[in-house]
Amino acid sequence: MPSLKELSKTPSKLTSGHRLCAGCAESIIVRQMLMAADKPVVVSNATGCFEVSTSIYPYTAWSIPWIHTAFGNAAATCAGTEVAYRSLKKQGKIKDDMLFAAIGGDGGTYDIGFQALSGALERGHQMLYLCMNNEAYMNTGIQRSSSTPEFADTSTAPAGSVIPGKQHSKKDLTDVIVAHNIPYVAQTTFIGNFKDLHEKAHKAIYTPGPAFLNVLAPCPRGWRYPSEEMMNICKLAVETCVWPLYEVIDGKWVLSYEPKQKLPIEDYLKTQGRFAHMFHPGNEGTIEKLQKTVDRTWEKLLSRCK
């Protein structure tokens, strides 16, 4: 696998000049994922922030074949394109080796697009599905999704004097995907020198069969943080074990990183306005409950990775 220094010299498959917000993680994530591919790539992109911001007519930030799909069928579109490619290659009409990737946010992955995703994984298509997980429907007004953490303040689960934000636990989609028994599943974000994200993207895109990457993608609008704090928030998500880094390779659980000293979740929560109400008098129980959830999930992961 080429070094990051070598990769930085390769032509970008996603150019600058898109219209994503300052402090948004998504362009960095996709650029790193595409750097891992040294063959032609076809991307299927669900409707959402990333699709809208990289393809505002008459402009595009894409320098590779890119398909805009509806909110719920990015995986189905990618799967169909991959099957068509295999047929055309078998007929001798296409000579090049090609790679296929589908991209969706958590709304288009955890919720609306889950049926198409589950079907594509079960059928075993040669494709990578990348979930850029910003934990809400950010493009349409910061509505809660099943990826939104418990107690987070969103437009459809607002924090008030009676109800302190979202009242339901976050869905563990990575675990659900593992249950599909596909060759490669991983959870990551970008911290430090991007090594974890890049290496997992490389493994995923070259895995024989379907692969899934769940990548935490902070959103400055929805999470309410200063744009320059993006990297710090990613690091705190990992150091508090709110977002642990691991991979599941052919059913084997592998821990990618274990904090030397696991930080309390307050260190992560206090960086974001969506959790500010949890620190108000009378809401102390929300932090305690969320800490217990994180601790329980972390211990379960450690036992799986032994």
C-alpha cells in the first residue's frame, strides 16, 4: 500500500471548490477513501449534504464517474452498476478493472436506505459502502435519525424543560452489518495522521465481496461547534470510547485502538451545543445514563476482540 506522502501526489478524484460547510468532515473522508483506490472507481451517491454540495448545477467536484441516486437506493444503484460491469467485461466490451463504491449519510444508510443496503450485502456484490455518519438528517434541517445519540438536541427531538432531547438510544448499525456475515466491516474517523481511515478504506475497497465503512463525520451546523474544532472532536469521540475504532475481518473482531486512559464522556459532550442542555441543573442523570451506555458498549467490544 502506498504511503500517504505518495498518495498526496496522485490526481484527486474529488476536487476542491465544492460547497460543503467549513469544518465539515465529509470531503476529507471521501478524498481519503478514493485515494486508497489505484483503479478506476464508479461512485453511487445518495441524496444528502455531500451530493448537493459537490454537484450544484452546472458544476461538479467529481473527476470520476458519479451517479446521483435517490435518498434510499444508493446501494441498489451501485449493485446494479457492478453487475452490469461484470456482464460487459465478460462479453469483452470493457477491458479495464474497475471498483465500485456507494456513499450515504446516516439518514440514507441507517434509515431510508437500509433495505437496499441489506439486500446488496446479502447478494455479495463487489462493492464498498461508505456511511458518512453525522448523526442526523443535516441536509434537510437537522432532524433526528436512528443514528442520533440519546439526549442530543435536534429539530424533531428538541431539548426542553420537560424532555431533554432525543429519547431513544442510537442504533448500532455497524453491529447490524456484521450480522450480514460479509468479509469486511469497520468503524473509523480521522484522527492524528489519517492512518486508520486510509488503511481501512484500502482494505475495504480491495476486499473480495461487499465491505462496509462507518465513519464518524462531525457536522458544525448540527453539532454546533466552531469549525476549527473538528479534529479535536473526532479525537475526543475516540478517547472517550463514544466512537471506538475497530474492524471485523471474516467474522474476527479486531480492536484498532485502545485509549491509554479512557476519558469521561463529559469531555466530548461539552464541545458541542447539541448536548449543552445536559449540563443544566436537573439533567445530571442524562450524562450518567449515557456514560453507562458507553461503558457497557466498550466492555462488550473488548470481550469480542479478545
